[in-house]
Amino acid sequence: MALDASADAEFSEFMHARWHQLVRLGFGLTGDRQAAEDLAQTAFARAYASWPRVRRADDPDAYVRRIVVNANRSRFRKLRVSELLTDSLPELAVSSDPTRQRDDRAVLVEALMRLSHGQRAAVVLRYWLDLTETEAAAILGCSVGNVKSQAARGLAKLRNSAALVEGRLL
């Protein structure tokens, strides 16, 4: 479906104003910059295809954030098939350069990747993007109580994460 010039310009403005926020959400969900950009691009492609419906929505931002979360779920399902689950985590490579400082963001993202998909989404939406429980629930398509419990469980796991405790991020 082709949009008229004014709708096309409106969508372009909408997209440019929200690009960084959606990439940030995608990064929090995936831990990978390229995957995050792919998720944002997918969200905007889908939003463009149904732009008249998106702009009529009560909250177009929530609409595209939900597209990102759903696209990540689909991506996660496709990747999950090829994963091999083990009882222990692989050994982390130790840097031979002792002067190199630990990248706190990388440690945090690594810990986030160890959470379940639902817990990670709730934590990222609530604390990384600073959305309310109601906004997060709308994006995830679940109840506020579910967001509260998923976020609480995710935070508890993060607090017990050895990498975060050693890095003193929490």
C-alpha cells in the first residue's frame, strides 16, 4: 500500500524521532547491536505497511514497541531450535591485558541474556526504557501483575548473578 505524500512525511518524521529508542529496546532484548537494528527496522517496516492504523492508535509508540517485542519473540523461537542446553555455562576467556577495564554494559547485557525471555522483556521495558508497569503490560500483551512478577523474578536473578556481584553493578 502506497501512502500519500503527507502520510509518508508523517511516518518518516515518526520513524526518525523513535529510531534510537527502538534500537535501545532491541539491544536490551538481544544484547546485540545488529540484531537490535534489525528489530527496529522490522518494526518500522510493519508499521509503515499499516501506518493508517498505527497513527490512529491511542499510543503509536506502544504499538511499535510491541512490534519489536513480538519480532524478537519470533527471532528467539527460530534461534532456539539450534541451541544446545547444558548444565553449566562455558568458561569465559580471561583477558591477558590486566589494565583493561571491565565494560559494565557488556556484563549487564550478558546477565540479561541469562534471564528467561519474559523476565528480560519485563526488566528491559521497566528499568532500561523506564516505562510504567501499565505501559509494559500493554506492550507485552499481559496483565500488570504479570509484568510485576516477571520483573521481580528477573531482578532477583540479576541480584544473584555472580558476574554482576563481582562487577558490583547491583
